[in-house]
Amino acid sequence: MTQRYELKTIQTIQTINQLLDSGTNKISVLLRHSARYFSDDARLEPFMGLTDTGKQFAMDFGALLPPKLSLKLSSSFMGRCIETSYLIDKGFTKKNNLFLEPNCIHETLSPFYIKDIERTIQQIETEGNDTFLRNWFDHCIDDDIIEHPEKTATLLTQFMIEQIKPLKENQIAVCVSHDWNLFPVKEFKLGLKHEEYGNVGYLEGIVFFEKENHYYITNHQAAPQIL
């Protein structure tokens, strides 16, 4: 099985740079992992790693981050997210000759919202990803299969705000996750429906930031909104 997703490195980097240029210096980014392998067997989904191209994309992303930043990296426990975080580190440190603290694993960056993996897989195989997502967001799927979508978006948003609080000036928290972690945040916090705004691309980021004691959210498709 092959699936095509756009690479969103430039859009994510531009969003970060625009905030830095405006004087914002405490930022966290909820980032989808880089390009990865797929399988016809949905049960192998957790084990699909990055392609060779995806590995280069992740290195390039790290190299494109502004050199004045210091990175704080974290990720989902799934291999493709750990790989992405590691290679962002390598791309950044190779270019800037710096040392970074190692990646931290956080459950909230993983698919914590899936409560019954077998029933979820069965429903996705029957409906397809897009229909399943719409049914989830429209509350047509039992809460014992998958967590309430607004609650999921709120938990992820709260997590990303918590990543900002301990940051020093010009330090950025890059949190590598999955497209399904970004979808509910885009839908319920940014008002961006996937049917209209498209799939979450590789290395696409939702950016959270603090300014004048308020927290905001933005991405390349939406102006900053206060949280």
C-alpha cells in the first residue's frame, strides 16, 4: 500500500520564523513525523518506520531551524516519531555544532485517544480514514472505541502549553507526533476541517506560543488564535 502526503517542512519553518521575527521567543510545535513506510496490514501500523527519503527530510528540517534557537525534543513512543526526532537533532547539531539533550518520550504524543484498537482498525478498514475521522469528530463513534474528540484536542493543547512554560528565551519545544494527533487540534482549536484544508502533511506543524502572558495557536493555514 502506498499513500502520498505533501511535505510541509517549508510551511512549518516559515511559521516559526514569522513568530521569531515578530519578537515571540517561547514556542512549542506539535509536528507530524517524516515520510514513512505503509503496509496493507493495519495491524503493522505501529511498526512502520521512516523511508530513506523520510530520514533525509527529517535531517533537512533540523538543518533549516533557525540557528539562534535551542531545541527541546520529545516524541511519541512509535519508532517513526523517535527516528524523526533523532534526525531533526542530527540535522540541527551538524549544521550548528551544538549539543542537545536527548529526546523524551511522552504518551500524549502517541495515539492515547484510541481505547479499543481492534474495533478502531475494523472500522477504519470498513470506512476509510477520512470517513472515520469525520464520524469521530461528529460524535458518531462510541467513546469506548475512541476518546471524545474535543477532549482529545484539549488534552493535546494543554500538553503543548505545558511544554512552553519551562522554556528559556529562544528555546523551542519540538514534539513529534502523528497526523491523527494534529487532526483534532486543527478541527476544534483552529477551525480547519480536513475535508476543506487537506491531510496533515509530513513535518507539518501546529505552533503554540506565549505572548504578553497569553497563549496562542497557529499554523500555516490559520492566523494566530488565543487559547
